[in-house]
Amino acid sequence: MATLKTKFSVGLFMIVGITIVIVGVVWLGMSNYLKKGQLCLAYFDESVQGLDRDSAVKYRGVNVGRVHSIDIGADGNLIEVMILIEADVDLEEVLHDIVGQLKSVGITGLMFIELDRRTDGDQLTYPPDGVTPPYPVIATRPSDITKFFQGIDDVFDTLRALDTQAISDELVLAIRKVNHAMESLRLDALLAEIQQTVHNLQRLVQPEKIERLVRSFQQTSDNLSRMAVNADSGIDDIRSAVNRLEHILDSSGPDVQEVTADLRASAAEVKRAMEHLAAVMETTDQSVDMVRRQAIQTLYRIDRAGDNLNRFLDRLSGDPSQLLFSTPQVEKPAAP
């Protein structure tokens, strides 16, 4: 009987002890008593798909905690995420300068929470009005993906706000005005007149005519040069004749000497006249040569202008719209 009582007592003690141990382990697990870290809350006004329990929480790329739980906020709009900060920091001192943001892990679709310093202009999200969170709150800002899609929505809103019908009507009116201007220009007649002018210029600057003109200038210059040489030789003959007369008249009487003086004066005047004639001939020769060079340059420029005008007419014949547009219009592909 004593043995049975002893066995019953030992069994009851074991059952009670095991029950106490199990209850203690469950209580410790539920109370997070042995867990190291501090709990805080973050509210997101966007989808948190890809963010799960135990997802990483990083501060500028360094792990500082993990996601403890994810739930819907009290207002039914925001997403409430409980974060366990395992780093040894004082949350009360840094929360006013910290902001959280959802980040993606490469192309896997998984998300984590990135903590960083606040910047001016951040669109921050806080707990809904009338809600008193049980833990410190980390402000959040929209993720880069959300900002990207918000930018696209803004662009489409701007496009929808445009008066496309008015723009279309103005474009059609402008095209009609351009067509009317092209028709009023009478391009065919204008091109024909320009081509006729170019042909006339080409006939004017034919190489044969230029050569004849140059030869004429050259002959005129040669004739003037020969006249100058003949004038110089005539002056020399007059000088020699005057010298002989002076020698003869030196031995004559007073009357002859007076005549000699008159002859000397006349000879001096003739000499001055011949020198003036020689200077004029030399100046004329230089002027003719200069005129010849200028005429050749002018004819060359006229010929070059005619070539440029021909090229312009060829381009204009192929695309008359170049009179109104700086570059040729791109041809649209024909419909299949």
C-alpha cells in the first residue's frame, strides 16, 4: 500500500512539474520576456506586398532589426507594421530624425524597410487621427515605386487637362494656311524664271567670251606700253637735237641767242608735256591691269553663283517645301 501511494505522489509531482514548465515556456514566448530589442510602429499608406514577418529592417544598409508583425491600422486605410529594433539605441532620441521607406530586394519582389535621415520636402505618414499607439512611431514616406507611378499619373492628368480638340483645330488651320501659301507662290513659274536667269548667266560667263575679254585687255595694255616706250624715245631725240642747237647757237649773235632762248623755253615745255604724258600712260597701264583682274574675279564669282543657284533649283524642284521649312519633311511610309 505504501508503495502504491509513493508511486502516485511521484507521478502527480511529475505531472504538475511538467505542466508548470510548459506554461512557463508558453508565457515567456508570448510575453517576449527573453527577446532583446525595442518595439516600435510604422504606418504605410501603400501596398506592403512582399513585406513579411521577420523581413529585414536596415539603417542605410545595416541590419538593425526585423518586422515583428503586419496588420491593418485602426482607420482601415493605413498598414500598421510593428518593428523590433535589436540595435542598442535610444529610440526616443532618434525617432524625430528617422524616416522609414519600403525598398525592394533586387528583382525578387521581396521587400524590406530602409531607415534613413529625414530630408526637406518628405511626404511623411503618421498614425491616423484619434489613435494613440502603444509603442513609439517611426514616420514613413512613399517608396520609389509609388513615387514613380504617382509621377506617371500626374503626367496623364496633365495630358487629360489639355484641350486636344482646340490643338487639333489649330493644327489643321495651320496646315491649310501652309497649303494656301504654297499654292499662291506659283512655284512652277518661279522656278522657270530662275532657271532662265541661270541660263542667261551661264551664257554670259562662257569661257570663250571671258578669254576674248582678257585678250582685249591684254592687247590694250600692250599698246599703251608701246606708246610709252615711243614717247620716251621721242623725248631722247628732242633732247639730243636741243643739245646740238645749243652748241651751234652759242657761237651766233644776239638775235640768234634770243631765238635760242625761245627754243629752249619751248623745248622745256615740250619736255614737261612728254613727261606728263609718260606718267599718264604708266598710270593708265596700271589701271587697265587692275580692271582686268577685277573683271576676272567678278566673272568667276558670277559663274560660282550660277552653279550654286542651279543646285538650289534642283533641290527645290525635288522638295518645294524647303521654301517654308528649314529641313525636308520626312516622308511617311506608304500604307501596306
